[in-house]
Amino acid sequence: MEHRQSVGHLAALVTVIIWGTTFISTKVLLESFSPVEILFFRFVLGLVALWVAHPRRMRGTTWKQEGMFALAGLCGVCLYYLLENIALTYTLASNVGVIVAVAPFFTAVLAALVFRGEERLSPRFFLGFLVAMAGIGLISFNGAQLELNPLGDLLSLLAALVWACYAILTRKIGGYGYPTVLITRRVFCYGLLFMVPALFLFDFRLGLERFADLANLGNLAYLGLGASALCFVTWNFAVKVLGAVRTSVYIYAMPVITVLFSAVFLKEAVTPLLAVGTVLTLAGLVLSQRRG
């Protein structure tokens, strides 16, 4: 049991490390692709990768289970990323970074309502949340002016709530007993189906000539194979092993990963505020994970 828990923590950590570095690939791709195009192509690539990795069909599902898979695809694949991307067009990236990091708190509240007694919360969790949010605030608003944008900030808050719903759905789906890869693949299918109407609302085009660029191809592969196919499998596995609340707490680490990789690869300066924010965020993560 302890070994399985350790593997669950490792899976969650690997996931947030990769998700925390996706901004580099996204930044490169935004020169040739729109946000919705990046989103669609990465999940199509991820779906193909999961089919190749595990070509066996999922059999014996009930209508209720299919409904849960569809809701997970709607929340975790379609709505979360669309809300976050749209929010970025209305408000500052720093605002989005802080508000979306509230997702573990929403997850904890929903888990307490849905699982009643299974996902236990301690005062340490809420203390860790406050400490981590203070750290994330320092990281996000370092050198930036605080500016409220009601519509963008509301969309960011909705994105955090939607991700919390995805975490709860994943926790329930994990109890069905299907292999994690098959579950993730089914969720991707539904997510892409829900995404299709959005393609007509935004500036979407196939533009296959853009895939001839090796930089575009490499970065899409990183997002599709790594951040989508691999990470959603490892994240769903972590939720299955650790529970929705303990896994979601790892979201606190994503701004820290972003800061570290920005310093190493983009040569961005690490200011005292960033350093203090990083320490506080990691301290909040550790506090939230501890029990008793």
C-alpha cells in the first residue's frame, strides 16, 4: 500500500512538472497556431497515441458510466482549457495563474460533499492552502500591477471550478475498475466531440502546411504525447491512488515549475519576491499533504 502511495505521489509530481513547462511549447506554437487550434491538435495527437499504446476496446460499460466519461471529457478536456484560454484574452496572465490555483480548494469542498468521510480534510489542508496561495500570489504578481478584470477573472474562477469537477469525476470513474489508459482515451474522445462546436466559433483552420515546420511538429508532439496522453494517464492514476484532494494539491507546484524553467531556458531573472513565493508555495503544498 505504501509503495502504491509513493508511486501515486511520483505520478502527480511528474504530471505537474510537465504541465508546468508547457508554456514554452505553447509560446512557440502561438506564432503559427491559434489557442483553439493548439488545444484541438494536441488532444487529437494524444488520442492517437493512447490508441497505439492500448488498442484494446473498452467493453461492458453502462449508460451511467458513459455519462460519467462524457462529463469528464466536457470538464477536463473541453471546458477547462477553453475557459482558461478565453480568460487570458480578457484579463492578465497573472490573474489567471492565481485564480486557477484555487482549484484544490474547490476540489476539497466538492469531495467533502460527494464522498463524505472518504476524502478527509484537516486544518493543515486549509493552512497549506492559505500559505500556497500567498506564495502563488507573490510569483504571479511579481513586477506586475494588480488589475481586476471582472469577466476574465470570473472565467478563470469557472475554469478552477470545472477542473475540480473533473477531479471528482475522475475519482468516481477510477472505481469502475477499467485500465487507466482506456478511461483516459474514452474521456479524450468525448472531450474532442464537445470541442468540435467551439471550432466553428473561433478562428480554426487545418493549415497542414504548418506541420512541415520541425519546431511546430516537435512542440505539438510534446503537448500531445507528453502533456496530454502521458500526463492525463498519470494524473488519473494519481487521483485513483491518492484521492482527488491530495492529488489536486500538486497544482500548487505548477507556478514554481514555471518560474524554474523560465530562469533556466528563457534566462528570466529570479527576484527576491519570486524566491519567497516559491518557498511559500512549496511549504503550502507540504502542509496540505500532511495528515494528522
